[in-house]
Amino acid sequence: MADILLVLAGGLLAATAILTMYRVIAGPTILDRIIASDVLLTTLMLVVAAEMIINSHTRTIPLMVVLAATATFGTVSVARFVTKTEGSPWRKDVE
């Protein structure tokens, strides 16, 4: 039963990664790509967590922290860039 669950979880995570990579490549907007990259990093964190559960260890927790920080800082950086870009629908021009 455990083997079936492992294969099912691996298949779902792989499908999520493939569909997310399609959205990163296809876009169409920068915001779609940023959301997809966040989903991809979250999927990678889930893969690392699943590996920790399967092998009964906690050695890769620092890797998960780095992945979470990367996703957070990347999203904030792009959000700041998008708000500063001319013609952005979220920009509020102060005159």
C-alpha cells in the first residue's frame, strides 16, 4: 500500500511540475510567470519534504528554508519591479 501511495504522490508532484513549467514558459504575462515560479518552488519544497518523510530524516530542512526564502524574496522583488514599471495596471501615479 505504501508503494502505491509513493508512486501516486510522485506522479502528482511530477504532473504539477510539468504543468507549472508550461505556465512559466507560456506566460502570457510576467505575473503569470511569477505565480507559476512560486508554485514550482512550493512543489520542490513538497518533493524535499516527501523525501524526508520516506527516508525518516530531517537533514534537508535548511534546504526547504532556503527555497521558501527564495520564493518570498523573488516574489517581493518582482512585485516592486512591476509596480515601478510604466504602464503597469497596479501603478498609482502620484502627481
